[in-house]
Amino acid sequence: MFKVTKAAASRIRKSAHEGDAEELALRVAATRQPDGAIEYRMGFDEVGVEDVLLNSRGVDVVFASSQKELLNGVVLDYVEVEPGEFRFIFLNPNDPHYRPPVED
């Protein structure tokens, strides 16, 4: 199942509000690269008939049913990668370059 962290959900809701897209779902698209890595795209969109729709932390997330295998088990987070620089990141165990976070 695809999950959204609390920080990501908060930022997604804020972006939807700022972009007047509160009635739309967050569409996630994933593409496997030649080296096996997975590249992601996101944007607000309507839900299609063949789409997978789920809700995580109050955020509707949609993706093409053909991408279910690539996105299974993914966690979408919003983190500070450098001081003052925040970014969405995808933690995906299906990506051969994935390294699980080290817990203290």
C-alpha cells in the first residue's frame, strides 16, 4: 500500500489549497529507468475509471493501475534535505537503489 507521512500530507494539502486544487487527487506516476531506478512525477488530477484511488492521512492519492507494482509499499515523505530546503522524497523498497532509513 502507498502511504503518505504526516509532513507530506500537510504540504500536499497546503499546495492543493494554494493551487485551487482541493477537489482533485494527488496523482503519482512512476517510471522504471534503464538502471532499475524509479523516477516519479506528481500533480493534482481527476480520478480516472482505471485508476487506483486510496486515501492516506486525509490525502486522496491516485495512480494508474498499471503502476500498482512499482508503487506498492512506497512511503511519500516531505523532508528537509539541506538547511531551509524541503523536498518530497519517495521511500520505495521496489527501487534497487533504495536504502532504508537508519533508526536511532
